[in-house]
Amino acid sequence: MEQQPIHQNQQPIMMTPPEVVTVKDSLYLTDMLSWNLLAMKKAHFYAQQCQDQEIKAALDKVGMMHQKHYNQILRHLNKQNNQPMGKTQ
């Protein structure tokens, strides 16, 4: 695992992903997916309730951003799961 030097009060930055995902990492990834899905649903719901078209457009944009993040996380996880052991990128 390659890391950059630690600066004052900072966590090290991993330059390459670990070969094993811990239970804690897995739970955090699940939380990230849940947070983005919930934010996307709430933005969509409130956009549907909104009368002001400018606010509605902003809420739609926020919902699409969270949907994009959700899909990016899923694509990354699926890509990692489909690679043979030892061939992570």
C-alpha cells in the first residue's frame, strides 16, 4: 500500500486501493450508497412539490448529482468485483 507523507493533522492518502476491503470499509461504502440514494430521492420529491421553476431546476440538478455519485460508486465497486484477484487498478 503506497501512501503520501502525512502532514500536520491529516490522514495518509492511499495512492493505490488495498487488496482487501475490511468490514468497516464495506459498511462505509454501504452508507455512502444509502446517503446518495436518500439525497437523490429527497431532491426529486421536493422538486415535484415546488412551484418556483428556478428552485425546482436547482433541486433536479442536486438529485442528478447524487444519482451520478451513486452510479459512480456502484460502477467502481462492480469493476473491482469483476477483476481477478491481484489485478486491481
